[in-house]
Amino acid sequence: MKEQEGVLEQIKAKIESGDMDCVKNDLKGQFEKIIGMRNEAIGYIEASLDLKELDNIKVRFLGKKSMLVGMLKQTGKLDAKDRPMFGSMVNEARAVIETAIQEKIAALKAIVSERSVKRETLDITLPGKRISRGKLHPMETVLSDLKEIFRGMGYTVVDGPEIEKTEYVFDMLNTAEGHPARDEGDTFYINDETVLRTQTSSVQIRTMLKKKPPIAVISPGAVYRFDEVDATHSPVFHQCEALVVDKNITFGDLKGTLETFIKRLYGEEVRLRFRPHHFPYTEPSAEVDLSCFKCGGDGCAFCKGEGWIEMLGCGIVHPQVLANCGIDPKVYSGFAFGVGLERITMMRYEIDDMRLLYENDARFLNQF
Ligand SMILES: [Zn+2]
């Protein structure tokens, strides 16, 4: 820019020092106008803050309607010998303004790009966003272990409806009219023939009606009973029942199966105790206690000093139940047992309140 200023400044200096040999009087005013206009343009360019403003400045000082272009058009009216000097004055002013604009454009672009680099810079020292991972509900974990254990022993997992015929929930399971289990105080009736199933044993009936022996199934699922919610009760809870029907199935098979299942679930050191019991759909029937996981049978707070924990009900399928499903009890026999999934889960993880399993509080669930 300095070099381009050269000619103008030299002439201007000569004009100011009174050396008018090179400049005619009528040109003197023109030269001063050019210099003034050039300085004004430079001032605007330097003060401009964005490219749009620069564009306006360019149009104003170098555009078709600008003073510079207007002056160039006047060149023809000058004396022939004055024209080169006048032309070079105008061209030089134009070049100076153009260069100043280009430099300013470059400077503004540099600022913009510096800003965007700053804005887009990654701060690798910032702590990352933690993505919390979901976990399986403890009952889901227990259920999948259970399925794994039984599938390993050749069982199939079967399912059935939760809204069920009283025929399958009660009648065919030897629970006749008038039996206390059918009481409306215990069971959710939808109508006289339909209930929310009180046990998953109805799936055993469905299975035996569809399939001939050999049968080996487990049927996990939700069941419903008229219970108040407290630490050990809920109107909806979950059971898993097992049913085996084949020739020569004995109580020994039931015991062996339960031993295997319980030890796989809780460990080899757990002992089982069978107590006689009564269920309408099995004969003989038993309840099974496990030696306390905490004290091993000596008695502690966890087992309320008993040394044993009540765990499940089981028995040999009643011959009438087999006959109800069209299976000849003289040829076939079977065993069945049912466990509460909540109970197994609570024992395994030492959870003392069943409600925790349903509340789905993430602080609770994250512990498993
Ligand atoms: Zn104990």
C-alpha cells in the first residue's frame, strides 16, 4: 500500500510546497479531491466489521456510480499531456482502495475462522457423559437361571393364560366346589367360570390335555390371590411349576430332581427336608424346607432361629388328575412341584421385603 501511495504523495507534496510546474491549477483541486476521497475510503475500510459492510464500501468508492469512475470519464476533457498523470492518479487511488479491501477481507475471514475453531475445539479434559446401563431385574435373573437348570435336565418351558377357566384352575386339579381354595375371599373371579389364575398348575392341565407322556415341563408366570400388600404378600406374584409324567415315575425321582435343582441354585451345601403335607392335586404331598443359607441349620435371625426355611410344595400327581386329562394312571405316574419366584429371589439375595421387587426403584435394582 505504501508503494502505491508513492505517486500521489509525491505530487501532493509538490502541490503543497508550491511547486506547481508539474500540475496545472485546474488539476490541483482534482488531485486534492482524489486524495481526500482515498483517505475517506481507507478510514471506512479499517473501521468496517463485516464482509457485507466492506461490500457496500467497495460499491460506494469503486462502483459504477462512484466519484472515481466519474472522474475517469472526465479524462477526455483534459489536455492530452495532462491525461497520463491524471489517469495514473485515479488508477493509483483505485489500486490503494482495492488492496485495502482485499487485506481487510482476509483479516475478517481469519477472525471468523479463528472463532469457529475456538468454538469447535474439543476439550478432552472434560469428564464424559455417563451412559447408565440397564440391568436385569433380580427376579428375571433367577428365572433365567431356573430355566437354564431345567432345560439342562431336558425340560421344556411352557406358558398359559393368566385369565383362566375355573375348570383348569380348580375342577380338573381335584379342587371341587366348596373347597376353601375356591373361596371368593382368596380368588379374583371374573365370572363363575373364569378367574385370574391362582396358580400356574392350570398350565399343567393344558399341557397334559395337549400332549401325551413323556412330559417334562416348567411353567413360570404370574398368579393372583386376594392378599393385602405387605412384606411377604402381594395380590400378584410369580410361580414356577414343574411337571413330569412318564412310566414308573416315583417319589424318588421327585426328591432327586429337587435336590439337583436346589443345589444348582443355592450351592452343594444346602440340605433339603421333606414334611408331609396335603394338596388336592398330589398324593402323597410334601412341603420342602431348606437348611438356612446363613447359619447352615444352627438357627439365626434370618431363619428366625429355626435353622430351616420353608421353600416349596410338591408331590406325586394325583391319579384322578391324570385321568381327568385322559392319561391312564395305571400306566403313567408323575410328580409336580411349585416354587414362588419372589421367595427364591428374596432368599438368594437376602431381600427382606417383597415390595422392593415391584417398586422398581433404580437405587435398589442397581445393587444386583
Ligand atoms: Zn439361619
